[in-house]
Amino acid sequence: MINEPVIIAGKAFGNPSIFLAENLLREARRQKQIPEGQIPSVCVLDPDGDILAYLLKNNMCELDPHWACYHSKLYNAHYEGLNFGIVGCAVGASYAVLLAEQMFVSGCELLISITSAGMIQAPASDSKFILIESALRDEGTSYHYLPVDAPAELNHQLKEKLSASFKGSLLMVETGKSWTTDAPYRETQPAIELAKSWGAISVEMEAAALYAYATAQNKNIVCFAHLTNTMAQEGEDFEKGIENGSTDSLGIIVHTIKNLNG
């Protein structure tokens, strides 16, 4: 008889995985005849796909010739003198971490995720974006990387650098907590109240898993929540702004790259 949920049983966090991202990519390169090479050192996950759509519309990116993932397309973007890789529609914890694992063994050194998120309580300064400092682990992927009692949080050095830099900017970003769920249509009132009591400002689907992976594997990952909705409780929800919020998001990407890689 199983005495505890399988999601937290027998994970052996110190043991290496049998299935490795680099081995999968090796076989993908062989099958697809993809040349060896590095992807950009900075990459972006764009769960909504609006940032990528804007870059494509304005001829600011092209397919990366070295990306060997079976499940996605990575584009090389060129914006305001910076180059970065970007994958659109990377929705959900498990898919986001699958991509992150493959990005970091392909040459990525800094990964930025910007996802639209539901606002469950107003941020202190009414900002449009939250630099997610920690995330409530209400999904499954994080439990494969960290013990159940470990926090999923932004690296402290990255947090200090970025928090200080945003205070002097006009980008409408403040630091806060988020609730990561893998069941968006089970956001019940009791679950929302619990997340509020923990201090969460937003609800999204990736941050807890990405931070758990980052902590376990010592990777640089920064997650932002774009507060775009109140879970469709009223009409005219999910409005993101000019170009579906892509120009605002790109401003945050540029700011983050310059302050962490400058």
C-alpha cells in the first residue's frame, strides 16, 4: 500500500536522472540532421505567444538553426541591439521546465519567463508586472526537483539586483509572490483565499516549477507575471495593452538582460 502520494514519494533528489536532455537532443540532431551549435545565451519563454508574434510581424527574429527540440521552435530575436532566443506558447509547469532543461544544455545561461497572470489581490503600487520572488507550489513538476518543504523562489542575488534596478525605472514592475497552479479551471474560492493568505498577488502556471528547477540545478531563471485579468469575473478582461502587451514585455526583457548581463 502507498502511504504517501506518489508525487512526493521516492524522488531521490541527489540521484541523477536516467533520461537526460542532452541525450534526447543528441538523437534529435541525428534524426533531423541539425548541425551542432549554441543557442543564444539569453532565452525567453513567452507562454502567451504575443511577444513572439510581435517580433515575427516586424521581422525581428528568425528560426535558430541549432535548436533540436522535438516539441517547439526557438527563434533568434534582435531587439534594441540585443539578441536572445524565444519560444512561444510555452504554457504550463512541465512544458516550461522541459524547455528550460533543453535550453540550458544547448547554450542558454539566463532564462526569462513572462506570462500573463490572474490578479488575486492588488499589488502594493498597482504595478502591471510582478517580479516573482517566490511561488506557491500548487503544481506537480516542482516536486521532482525539490523536497516538499523547500521554497520555490528567485535566486537572492538576482532578486537584489533586479529589485533595486526596477525601483528607478518607469516599467511598472514590483516584487511579489505568485500562486502556480496546473489546474487553471479549478481556481475555487477556498483555493484563492488560501493563496491570498500566503501573500500571493497573482496566479499563473510556470514559476514554481521553473524556480524549483533553477534551485536544484543552479540555473539563472527569472519569472515575471503580467497582471492581465481577474479570471474573467467581469467583462472586458484579458486586455494586455498596446500590441497585446508585447512592447511592455520587451522593455522588461531588455532591462533584465542589461542589468544581469551588463
